[in-house]
Amino acid sequence: MNQDYIVPNAWSIIEEGFNPSTLTASESIFSIGNGAMGQRANFEEKYSGNTFQGSYIAGIYYPDKTRVGWWKNGYPEYFAKVLNAPNWIGINIKINGEELDLNNCKVSEFKRELNMKEGWLQRTFIAELKNGVEVKVNSLRFLSLRFNEIGAVKYRITPLNAGAEIEFSPYIDAGIKNEDANYDELFWKILETVAEDNQAFIVSKTLKTEFQVATGMRISFEKNQQEILLPYIKKIEAKKITFTYQSSVQQNEEITICKLGSYVQSMNHEIKELVNHNISLFKVINSIGFQQLLEFQKEDWTKIWKTSDIVIEGDLKAQQAIRFNIFQLNQTYSGEDTRLNIGPKGFTGEKYGGSTYWDTEAYCIPFFMSTKDKSVARNLLKYRFNHLEKAIENAEKLGFKNGAALYPMVTMNGEECHNEWEITFEEIHRNGAIIYAIYNYLNYTNDLEYVAEYGLEVMIGVARFWHQRANFSVEKNKYVILGVTGPNEYENNVNNNFYTNYLAQWCIEYAVKNLKKVKKKFPEDYKRIIDKTNLEETEVSAWLQVAELMYFPYSQKHNVYLQQGGFLDKDIIPVDQLPKEERPINQKWSWDRILRSCYIKQADVLQGIYFFENKFSTDEIIRHFDFYEPITVHESSLSPCVHAILAAKINKMDKAYEMYLRTARLDLDDYNNEVHEGLHITSMAGTWLSIVQGFGGMRTFKKKLTFNPQIPKEWKSYSFKINYNGIVLKIYKNQDITSFFNETGTPVTIEVYGKSYELVNELTL
Amino acid sequence: MNQDYIVPNAWSIIEEGFNPSTLTASESIFSIGNGAMGQRANFEEKYSGNTFQGSYIAGIYYPDKTRVGWWKNGYPEYFAKVLNAPNWIGINIKINGEELDLNNCKVSEFKRELNMKEGWLQRTFIAELKNGVEVKVNSLRFLSLRFNEIGAVKYRITPLNAGAEIEFSPYIDAGIKNEDANYDELFWKILETVAEDNQAFIVSKTLKTEFQVATGMRISFEKNQQEILLPYIKKIEAKKITFTYQSSVQQNEEITICKLGSYVQSMNHEIKELVNHNISLFKVINSIGFQQLLEFQKEDWTKIWKTSDIVIEGDLKAQQAIRFNIFQLNQTYSGEDTRLNIGPKGFTGEKYGGSTYWDTEAYCIPFFMSTKDKSVARNLLKYRFNHLEKAIENAEKLGFKNGAALYPMVTMNGEECHNEWEITFEEIHRNGAIIYAIYNYLNYTNDLEYVAEYGLEVMIGVARFWHQRANFSVEKNKYVILGVTGPNEYENNVNNNFYTNYLAQWCIEYAVKNLKKVKKKFPEDYKRIIDKTNLEETEVSAWLQVAELMYFPYSQKHNVYLQQGGFLDKDIIPVDQLPKEERPINQKWSWDRILRSCYIKQADVLQGIYFFENKFSTDEIIRHFDFYEPITVHESSLSPCVHAILAAKINKMDKAYEMYLRTARLDLDDYNNEVHEGLHITSMAGTWLSIVQGFGGMRTFKKKLTFNPQIPKEWKSYSFKINYNGIVLKIYKNQDITSFFNETGTPVTIEVYGKSYELVNELTL
């Protein structure tokens, strides 16, 4: 744990006291978002200390020129980056001519609260300026879920020790940069500035990708809860518009600046309508008013929590953490727009660029599937269907033919934008996760229409890839898959990674199974797809031969599948025998040393066993867990959750709880000393999985909803909710009993501890 | 072959006709150098067309900031680059006010000649300017071997169709850039400019490395072979000094500008003396005169050719090519300075940065050893001895201990400056080549003093490295070396590369053997070294255990050592079955496809067999050659020579000749369409090896000089010379006879076709 300053609270994230050294960390932790945009918790007023400014708009990216030491054939030309977007939160303040800047005054009673129940961020403090004036400030900010192009700030100042002349300079600023730009270039071009009627707009365009955004602000004032009008001076610079207002404020009198901010962008509107739409939007919001907008926000968050809350009794920090994770996932992705996805840092930082990794399919889809309407998971699947053509092009670049599809490692628009050969070209197991997500979705929803309409084509492209990617080894008399990187990225360019080979085999078999199903149940779709893909029976037979003769490295001695061929040539020494000062190894060891060591970054063989748990006996799971977990360093945020789930499965609740602790407060307590770069959004879904699939033992294999709830001895009770195809269930577990509540009332069959029940209202065991 | 414009000639490289499209290629091919500096064959006068300007000073480099996509722990911070140095060759010319620029006038009778016998570059042409004046130009340039800080240009102009006003603007320019700078930065800072008495100097300093160089010029004129004095105007800019002279020249009258150029630098002089030394130097050279300086040049090249020439009868292009290779090697490295080495592009381009690769030990040392005094090879060995401490530091960075040494993949000063993990950290076989070079040198010279004085410490550091780098595989009950890249860089991060394991084993055994020898013959050195290295007998025993139990992958079925573990899992399809349009694969295939293919970039198992040919039976060599050569794509310039030598060894003279052809005119005919980037200097040594060790069958295993000459059926005869520890031998071979001449007269024992002879004067078989 690197920090411990977040005040434990069931529904809020709270920081008390002003600490510049953790300011950038707090900027990440207190980030707000509404699925369409998000912001780091930067101050509205000027701050001259160390800060990492960030505002982001979903779907808007820039293809930054790649930076590589040695170009490899096949690398993409660019690396798509989440773009820092024009800033609309800024409000500079002068008190009697002196800038309000927390870096230059005496700050007391500083407090931030991110209210997760209602979806708003508040900051209060008292500042004593160098000129002696003491002011109390309260700033309340949120990004509307209901009007997702809009955010609002209410910024209140009260002079405490004397009346004061207060100058407000709200602005919008499109002169922003990405901290991680490869060549320090600017990514935005300014097209138009408009300033009238207390409103201002800057229309700017991203270079190359040519997204257009009208960034807007609308300013109003209140004194004593009454709207007041103040005259203002406009300052229009090339990339920035500032309005300046002056007001004399009495001692203990409160003056409030209300600032609406907006992004209206070309993914959703005609380019020529951006400013007009923005003006209309402000009119509507203005008629609704700040208070009502905030009420809507509370209502909308209440709805979200209704189907997704987890309650933990007896551990306030765990309670806070799990809600934080659920909250941030919902801030990042709202599920309506098939062009969007879940970036590893969401709207909280720039790192990792691109939006979509296999994290979405492996970790996030189960979360959204179980806490939202099923259309949300379906949209995430459609995102990949919409990228199928690009995935086929991507495979062609690497020499594959005939409609084989390789989904990119990292993408914004379907094109690969990662450039590290051992990952980009070789971490191909990602292609399997995309099919696994369809399988997972089908188990949950039984929505075979999705397969007929979209999924089958994806399955065919991926099966073709695996068929072509394997080759026959005369030596082994088996098909092998050479030169891959598994989920454990601490091995590169290995042969016959068990997880990859297993997924490859499964993808082929699953595609063939679904071909048969669709042929039978949706013959017209079947015909359409066969025509489109030119799929012939001989090709399918060739696929099946690869699947049938797939090679899996196995150790008779240890009775386990080997992570890859030759794994046992390594020195195998448990992690707990490594000197503490050599960890984390990714910071202490050179890359070659990591590669030739036995140490595992994140679940690899165990990832496969987690995905296909129903195909392995409990004994097999125990053997593999006992072989691999002790040599796993969990240096990926995606590692502990899988281990927590499997540990719970094999009744190692202490291990499961230990693993759970490593994931739950990863960001709140900044375990890896990197939270200032942004939050680990996708791994937050893993924390949710640790509770629901881990402690709760929820599974949906073979379209059956089963539970096997256990509880860590450290907790009094926990409960979680899921939305099972429209039926809201609550599962409660304490040290004595296990209860199930059907909040919708539509009967549903569940299996608990191996026995089947019809759940209408309540079931207690 | 990409071009065919070089006129065949036994002693010169000749180009006739002006062709802007091959101008940058010619700039490489006609490069001149003297071991201390070198220049691409850029024009003296302004050229507004496409040109790649380059002047280089031996030993002067810049640590450019690395550019990597994803930082890996252990990467060096910088990439040392050969620096483009201030330009002193420039002489801008105006004729009646119009710039002489071959890009803007009508050029006829254009001819270049690089005279290899005498070491000078000449260019002649007639230019018709837009203003109608026609001039004949003759420029002669060389870099003095005897005064290696000096170069000279004689630039003659004759107006042909009328008298003309000619303006000469010779200059020195330190405002130069590297084309391959990672971030487009400038690497030089200007410290001082001096201009007086027809002389000018700019003292400049490299940033970070702080080398200082005084770049100088000295100008004089001749008319009708008489020195004349012309008044001039000085123009001193921040980074450039230009003198401007005017002269009226009659029709058919010749005016000559003589320009001396110089680099006087801080590796060889006190910083405060740079300009003074330069002034004295110009005084000396001036008193010698251009003509005499040129005579010295001819004398010095005659000496070089005396011990290194190869004569080929019946194939003029082959004759030209082999002399070109010998000439360029001598231009690059002269052998006196242990701080210098042989860069892959010498002084002909920027690519690859750094100066020293394992090319030096594997390919260049045999050439210099056999054509020069033995001190030259000794100096190349000492270069590595001098870097031992840095090699130990380098190994420490990667986690090795106790004085283990890992020599860098690429270096200028002993520090690693390559950053591609699969090479930097894993292509560790380079460490073995350094020991192999000592072994090779000892076989040739029997200079055990070198081992006692310097070599043994290097052997200990390297043996320690291999001992620590191997690990014991319980599974195999052998020591294994995991995660390496062999000489065949089309495989990365493989396990148990045969070549690497073999070298590792051999290095240990050879170190132990030499420990014993030194102990016996140089007990004081032994004691000094044991004390310094803290070497204990238990450690040596531990080394030997690794050597004894080293694992070598072997196929019983094919009866060959495998390039690496698992090699036979690949699809093995001979290169000649690959479609032509898919080659070279490094331009057509993505990296992963190359990696998982069976195709070999350059000799790997065969490199080992070449190095240790005496340890393998001819049958074994044949089996390995027949297994590996057909799947070798020879996409490294260092590949064909090893195959030519082994093919000759096993009596496949057609194959040997085919391989020879791929290396001999690589640059002259621009096989890889890249000669514009510079010449392949180190692979030129491979061409020499193809003749001397390949066709000539020269070997020095076990300190015995043996020959087995054969001749390609395409040739009438060939002969080569070697300097065998001071004895100059000439070997002549035609289709009928084989003759040996001892040009020194000191008797020497040689073995020819398996029989021993005492060679005093001549021997014909």
C-alpha cells in the first residue's frame, strides 16, 4: 500500500486535508465521467503546483506517429491515443486582484467528496490569501448521465474576514496537449470561436482523424440563491475564450458562479450543426436548472445501483472499494453506443492509448452482462462484429488469407495500433477471448439470434485464423502453434502456449457447433453467411482436423498442462523465496531475466481453466492452481481476480481473500504507486468478479444459473445484485445463512450448492 | 543486381556519365577514408539535387536519446551514433555570376574514378551553364594515409567556349546534422571560429560526449601550374566560414583551387592546442606540397597492397570487386589505435550507429591478421580488453554477479548502446566471438604473452558469464541456456541455440586450458590475475560442470544438431520453393511469420561448424550443410561467405562460387538496393575470407598453416597474399597448378592438400 488517505465511507470517496504530494493521485481517484466524456478531478481555479490535466471525450482519438527503435515489417503506422480534450471546467478567480491558487495560499478545512450514490464531486476549503483575505469555497461538479453532452459546475465563494472584490474568469481552452504525445505535437486544430450572451464555443478538429467538437460554456451567477446578472469582458484568443466578471461581495455573503460545460461532437451530429445544437442544449438545460439536473443525476445513479450494488458488512474499506469499482465502470461505459468500449484507464488518464483490449471480453463483459440490460453486453459484442472487416485486413497484413480474422491487440476503430512485435503479432489469444465472450453471453442470455445475425461471421473469421496459424509438426504428429505470447506477458515468442492452443481448438469446435445450430434454426441467415464467407465443407473439415490433433504440452511427472513447451527447463522456485528487494521483478530485473525465469505475470494456464472450469475436475483445478499460483507474481492488475475465483472454487478461502485484497483497493490505496497516471478501470471488473464469481460462486455454464456462496471469515455479511435477463436477484450471505431474493418476481431456476430451486421471492439456506 | 553502371577495371572503380538517380549510391561507393576519417563522395561544388552528405571522424560519436515504443528494464539510455562531422570539402563556384550546380546545367563527359592502387578520387566533367559558358572541371581528392588528419582537393576549371569571371567560395561548415537523428537534434556546439592567411578553423564540440574538433581549411590557387595569390573576402557566420575569391580566366586557360582540409581532434591533442596544431600541420603540408603528398599516398597504398592483394585472372569484375573490398577495409581501419574499431558502414554512412559489432571478431580480425602486421589484430583484441570493466558493469545491469562480463552488442566506448531486447539482452553469442578471436589470433601468432597480459582476464569474465547464464534443467538432467537469439536473427528468444551452447561450453573449457598454460608459463601474471579476479578453484569446477553437462539439441532422425530446441516443429520447406514475390522475406513477411518459419537469415549452426571445423568430420559438415543451407535465405550480408567457405570445404565448388558471387559485388552492384545508405564494410572481410579460406582453403587450426586450394571453373587463375607473422606468402592457383611463393625468404612450414612442406622460395604442385 502506497497511500492511506482516503477516508473510509460506505458511499463516498473522501479526502480531508490539502496535500499537494498526492494531488495527481487524487485527480485520478476523484475522476468523474458519464460514458460519453470524463474528466480528471482537476481544480476549476488555477493551480500552479504539479497537476495532470485531463478531459476526455469517448470515441475521439488521434493516431500518433509510432516511436520504435527498429521497425518490424507489419507494424501499424500509428498508435491511437485517447485525446486530451479542450478544457471547459476552468474558472480563474481573483480576490482583490490576487489569484486564488491553492499552491500559493494557506489552505484549511480542505475536503473532497466523490459521492458515488448520487454521482457528483464536491470540494470545499478555506483559503487565506497573501493579501489577508480569507474565503470559503464550495465547488460542486457533475457530468450529467441524462444529458451526456453536458456537465455543470456550481462554484461558491464566501469572503470570511472582510468584504472583497472578486473577479471570475471562466474560460474554455482548446490549446491543450497530451502528456504522452510521442513527438510533442499538438493534436487539435481550432476552427471557430463564438462568444455571445454569456456563452462561448470553440469548434476544434482533431488532426488526421478529423473529429469535430464544439466545446461550450454558459455562465450565470447567483447571490443569496438569486440569479444575478453581471457585466463581462470577453477575451478571445486563438485557442481560448475567457469571460471576466467582477463583483463586490460582502463579508459572509456567498456568490456563486454556475458554469455549464459541453462537448457536442461530430460522431453524433452534423458538423455544421455543432454550435447550433450546443446553443439549443444550453437553452434546454437552463430551463431545467442546475438543481433539477442534479436531481436527475441522483435518480439515474439510483437506477444503476438498483441492479449492481454490492453491500459488505463488517469491512467499511471493502464496502467503499467495491462501490468505487462499480461506480467507475459505470462512469466509463454506459452501454448504448456500439462505437464505444472500455479503455484500461477510462477517462482518468492517457496511458495505454487506445480504448479496447481483450480486457473487455475477458473481464468487463461479465460485469456489464450481470448488472445491466442484456443489450449492453450485446453492444459490446457488436463492437467487435463491426470491426470484423478490419480484423480480416489486419490478418491479411500478417499473411493470412481467405477471410481469416485477427482482432487487434489494442484498437480504437478496429485497426491495430500497438507496435511491439511480441504483443502485436504474437499475443493472438485475444482472438479467442472475442469468441469466448459470445459463448459467455449465450450462456447468460440464450440469445442465439445474436449468433445468427452477427456472431457466426466472427466465429468463422476467427476459426479460419486458428486453422491457418497452426502448422503440422511431423516430429510431434500433431498441430502446433509456434511463436506466441500468452496472457502471461513475461514469456514472449513461446511455442504451444497451453492457453492459446486450448482456445484455438475450442474456437474451431465452437464455430462448427454454431454453424450447425444456425443452419437448423436460422436457415436464411445460414445461407446468407455461407454465401458471404464462401465457406465450404472441406474447409470446415480441415479446421476440425487441426482441432482434433491439437498439441498440448503436458507433464506426466507433475500431472499438469505446461504453460508452454519446455516450461520445465526453467529453474522453478516459488515466489515467496524471492528476496523482497527484487520485487516487483518488472521494476528490478532486466527483460531477458524475466523471460527465462519461471515467474508468471498473470493467470495463463489458470486463465484457461477459469474460462472452461466446467471441463476440468476439481482435482485438476487444485493441481494446476498449486503448481502455478506459487510462481505467479501477480504484476498485472488482471491477475489476482482470476486466482481469487479459482481459490474460492477449490475452497482456499484464505487465498481467495488474499487475492481479493490485492485487487479491491488497488487504486484507492495505490498499491503500484501509479494511480496518478489514471485508474485501472478494466481490472475493476475483475474485483467485481472476485466477489460475484469468487465468493458468490456464480456461474452460468450451460445456460444454468448456479451459486456456491462462501464468505471470508473477516466479513460479517455481503450481498450482491445481478440483473439476470431482466430479473433482478439479490444474493445475501453471512457467516450463517445464504439468502436469495427475487426483486422482480418472475420465477427463475437457480442451482445453489449443487441443488436446484425455483426462486420466486426468497430462498434461505 | 540493382545496378550495373560501374565500369569494370582491375584497379579502379569508374563511373561514366552523369546520373542523378544513382548519385547517392555513387556517393557511398566512391567514399574515401584513411582510418582516422572518411567522407562520402559528395561534390565539392554545390549540388541542389538529392544527395546524402557525410564526413566522419573515427572515434567521435554522440549518445543520441533512444527511441523505443515500450521501455524494457535494462535498456541503455542512449544509442551511440557515428557523427556526421563538419564539412571541409565544400567549394562553391560561380561562373559569370551563375552557380555551378550539376543539377542545373548540361553535363557531359562526366567521369569518376576511385583509384584503389594509389588511393585517390577523381571527377571530371564538362558543364554547360544556363548562361552559355562551358567549363571543364577536374577535381582530385584524397585523404592522406601518412598525415591522417589531412585531406587535399585540387579542383581545376577551364572555360571552354569563352573567357569567364570565376568566383570560388571554399568553406568549412559545422552546421551539419545526422540524417538518422532520433529527435532531429543538432549534435555539435560551435566554440570558436578563426580566419586568417587563407586559412580558417572552426572548433566545435560534440554535445554530451564533449569531443572537440578543429576543422580546418587552407586555400591556394594555381594558374598555368604556377601558384597565384588572389584577394579574398571572409564571411564568418555562426557555424560556417566562407572565403570568396574572384578571378578572370581566359578561354582554355586552367585555374586551380587547392584546398587542404583537416580534422585535429581532442582524442589526440590537448584541447587548447587544437588550432595551433592545425596551423603547424598546414605549414608542414604546405612545404611538402600537393604533388609530394600524393606521391606519399601512392607509396603507402603500394605497401598495403604488397601484403594484401588478390589477383583474379579471367574475371575482370571479380578482380575489381575483391580489390574494392580490400581497399575499403583498409580505408576504414588502419590498426594503430586501440580506441578504434570497424563500423559496419565504416565512413560511408550513418546506419547502425555504433562502431563495433561481433563482425569485428568473427570476420574482420582474420582479414587484418592475415594482411597486416600482427600488432593490428592484437590492437583489435586489446580494444575489447580495454572494455572489460564496462562489460562487467553491463552484465551487472542484467543481474549477473562476481565479475561476469557481457560485451555489448553494439558499442563505441564499451557501453551497450543497442535497445531491442531480443538482441541487446539475448544475442549473447557475441560474448563467445570475443574469445574465439583470441583463439584465432593465438593459432596464427602463438602469442601467449597476449593471453598472460590481457586475454586471460577477458576469458575469466566471459566464462563466468556463461556459467551464470546457464541453468540446470531437472527435466533434461543437463545445463540449458534459455532465451537467446543466435546469429540467425530470424529466431528470437529461443532455448538451447546450438551455436550459443557450443560456444559457451568451449569458452569455459578454453578459459580453463589457458588458466593452466598461463599458470605454468607466466606464473607472475597468473598470480596477478587470480588476485585481481578472486578466482577460486571451486568456481572453476563449477564452470566445468556446466560445460560438461551442456545440452545440445540433436535430431536422431536427421543426424544433425538442431539450431535450437523444437526446431523440427516447424514446416520445413526449402527456400527454392518460396515464391519469388515473397522474397526477401524481411521485406515481405511480418515479423512473427519470419520467426515461426524455418528460414535462416545467416549461418547459425553452420557458423559454429565454420568456427570449429576441425572438431567435425567431413561427413558431419556435409550433413549439416545439406540440412541448413537449403533453408537459408542469406538476408544478411554476413551469410554467404561462411557458406562459401564450407561449400568449398566439402567440394561443392558450384555452391561455393554461387555464394561468393552473392558477397563479392554486393555494394558495387547494389544487390539489396541500399548502397545509398553506405557500404557493407564488415561483410567485405567475408568476401576476402571466401577466397582465402574458401577457394584457397587456408586454415590455421592448431597453429598449423594449411591450404587446400581449389579454383572455380569460371576463373583462369587467382592469387592472394598473406602476411604470416612477418613472412609474406603468395599463393597462386590456376586450373592446372598450385604455387606458393615465399616473398620474404624466411622458411615456413605449410601443409598443402594434406602434405607438409618447408617453403623457402617457391613450391609448385
